[in-house]
Amino acid sequence: MEVEQTVLPGIGLRHEFTTRSGRRIGIVSHRTGRRDLVIYDADDPDRACETVKLNDEEADTLVELLGAPRIVQRLNALHRDVEGLVSLQLPIPSGSPYAGRPMGDAQVRTRTGASIVAVVRSGQVVASPGPEFRLAGEDIVVVVGSPESTAAVADIFSHG
């Protein structure tokens, strides 16, 4: 998909793209940090028919809602394309020895060879969390690896 970027002097940046159905959608990123979601008129692509002003929290929520399903879709596509590779969504039990601790304490990659590619918490996705990311009970950890290595990760988070 082609995204057009336009510098708006004194304001910030505008990114726009056209959907397959022909609708223009844009995001204006203001220097102040505010974001505007802009839907352009179907008959006049230069006229905005709707503008929604988003604060940081609202913009983050929109990104998470749109991004989480895409991450899962991409992992599923990767799984289909690479034989022997699986992706699992593993819940962190409330009583896990790693609940409340930095993710790096589990040493998942070193111990199993699998990789944690995302953590879903309360419907929000943290993509590529670092070792300092603190896990919480009820988090969903997205793990990629072989069937054996991902099963080993599930065991680590359940039993230590």
C-alpha cells in the first residue's frame, strides 16, 4: 500500500493512503503530539468529511485495536510458510513464578530456543517486548518456535 507523506509547515506531518474501495484516509501528526484521523469525501478527495482528534491514549488504543489482529495474521502466515514453525498464545497464570517479574528472568530464548514476539495485556499489544518488560498474571505471551520449544515455554511460565 502506498502512503503519501506531506510536511505541513508549522503543524507537523500528514500521512495519507487510498483504500481498495477508493476512500482516502489520513493521519495528521501535530508537533504538539496530537493526532487527527481524517476521512476524506468520496467525491472530493481534497475535502475532509470527518476529522477525529485523538490524544496520545486514544491514538495508542486505535493502534492496538488495529495492530493486534495484524500481528496474529502475520504470525499465522509465517507459520503456514515455514514448516516446523509454530506460534502460540500462552496465558501467564496468576500463580506463575514469573508474574510480576521482568520477562528476561525466564531466559526463554536461552532455555528453549523460542522467541517471545508480543505480549497482550488487557487487549493491548506490546510488540517485541524487551527483557525488562514486567509480566503480569493474565498476560497472553505470543511465542514463536518449534512445537517442542513453544511447549517448553508454556511449562516455564506455569512451573518455573
